[in-house]
Amino acid sequence: MDTFDNSPGSEATQIHQLAMSGEKMVERLRKKAFLPDRRKSLNVHLGIAEVARLLGCSTNRIRMAEEDGRLPPPRTGERRTGYTIEALLNMRKVLNASKQRRPTDEPAIIAVQNFKGGVGKSTVTVHLAHYLAIQGYRVLVVDCDSQATTTTLFGCNPHFDVTREQTLYPYLSVESTEDDLNYAVQKTPWPNVDLIPSCLELFDVEYELAATNAAGQGILADRFRKLRDGLQTTARDSYDIIILDPPPALGMVSLSVMQAATSLLVPLAATTPDFCSTVQFLSMMDQIIEAMAGAGIKPSYDFIRLICSRFDNTDPSQTMVIRVMEEAFGPSLLSVPILDSAEISHAALRMMSVYELEAPIGAPKTHKRAKTNLDESLSQVELLLRRTWTRPASLEEAIAHVG
């Protein structure tokens, strides 16, 4: 067991010891969750009724395709265990039920952004990625936050598994060593979800760009555009949707994300401090966009929406706050909030999303309620993303809706 030095003047040493002890515990939790090979695997199986619902067809159509050889037949003499995500994706191709964008459509780049921590930003990012994967989209998740919570939820320990060279750093650095982002893309257990991970050393980009700005070297405008250029190049042939998880603070990386994104999703909890903080975030964004436009950098968003990400519908105070949010934000607040569920917390403890659980952790009724709520809430975002492939809105329109 680690011992801590509590002698006077030892605070720095104690912080180091606390950090190391915490990292060891994270690794112990990961080993316990992902035995025997310490790597996350995807063991989700969907019943034929759920698959038919996702494909928008009847169960008979699936069975007919299995009988006539268009789909692999179920193994005879064995209990049907359900369909894997790989099988579901194959069905979408065979049965012409693909939701992937057309080659003429631009990839959607959505940033899950709020400058306040503790609003469930990374939880929303991971659940949105897995929801979209089940719907059949090709998804790239980019962890832009040096705290690397999203990376952790994908089953990677950012302290042991991720180096600075595997993050955005080599591409965004002032002295960049990479011309595109393909070097950083990693596979995940999901066949149609890839990840660009993060680690603490990504924060070095903030120091470098801030120092460059202070020195007046005039390269920041190009740096802010670079992330978007890299994402569009990487995604053009490989992804339908890119989800960005930026730092919960205003900095050089956050500004790059704001420039790179084509839409914004702002999570917030149903509490007065979260509401007030989000109002300040929107006001700050308004000022930042105006300043960026003055420097020749003009972000353009297809939509800006807010989502209540942790709502306890049994708490009268939260019900009151969400009514305040509805009055203030109108249709820009998504109508179905994400409920504060024990199943989400239990899944996070295992470094998973609810969509990755092979079986309910708590009561089956609790699991079903959480999954149904997530589907209903995140489908609102899916609909908005699909609309961007047919009718993009101007930045002025998006901000007008928020106002």
C-alpha cells in the first residue's frame, strides 16, 4: 500500500503520490472489467425483433433473406443467441437499409461542448457514438480533452496506453510532424466506430499555441483551420459523422474545435448553477465568434442545440429548472432529456456505455428504461445530423434560434 508524505513542504510530492496511486487504481479497474486479455470486447447480441425495428422491416423479411441465402442462416440445432453488430451492419447492406451519407454529402462534425465540467459531456459523447453506430453510421470520435475521459470510457488507460504521438499533438503542434490525422485513428471494439485518443500530454499544444500567439508569429488563424481541414480529409471517404469532445475550458484547442465543428451540442444538468454557467458559455461563445470573425475566421454551424444530460424527473427542483430552460432556450433545447440513471453510472464504472452491456447490471426494468430513454433522446440528434445533408443552416440562423 502506498504511503503519503505529510511533512511540511511535501505538497508537491504528495500530489505526485496521489496521481500515481490513482493511476494504479484505474488500471486495476480496467483489468477487472476486461479480463482475460485486458482489452474491451463487444459482446452485444440483438434479438430479431429489435433488429427488424432498427432496419425498418419485418422479421419475416429477415428470415426470408436467411432462407434464400442473401443472409447467413442461423446455426441449426442451437438456441438463437441474437445478432452481433457486425451482422446488423451486413443486414443493412443486403436489405438496402443503409443510413450512410451519400458521397456528395459532407461529413457531419458535431462538438459536444460546454465550458463547465461535470455536465456529462464525455458520457454524452460516448453514448451518442454508440447509438449512431447501432443505427449504421460510420463514426469517428476525437478526444480533444487532455483529461481523456472519453478515451478512458473506450477502454484505454490514457496514462499507460496512449502516448502524445498517438493524439492530436503531432498534427496540431507548432512544429507538426504529421500532414494528416490518419496516424492517430485507432480501431475500437465497435466495427464502425474509430477513435483518436487523448492523454495528459495533449495539453502541451495549449502551451505552444499560447506562446506563439504571445510572440506575435501570426500562425494561429492557420492553426484554427487546420483541425477542420484534417478532419474533413480523414472523414471524406471513411466516416459519416465525427464527434468532438473538447476541453471544458476556453483555450486554443477549444477554439480549434469551434472552428472545426459544423454543429454544436451543449449538454447541461437541470440545476441553477448549470443553467447560469451555460448562459455564460453562450455569451462567451457569442463574443468569441465575433472576435474570430474579425480575424478572418468565421465558424459556420448547421445547428446549435442544448440537451439536458442528467435529469432526475423525481426531483421537483430539477423539474422547475428544466421549465426555466425551456422558457429561455425554446426549441433549441431538445425536448427529451437524458435521465440520470443508475444503469449509466454502473456502465461507466466498467468503462462502458449502456449500449455495450451484455446484460442489465441493475434491475432489468431500470436497464430497459435507461436504454429506451437514451434512444429517444439521442435520436433527436440523429435527425438533426441527417438534415444537415439536405439543408444546411447559416450560423446567424443557428444563433438566432438559441437567442
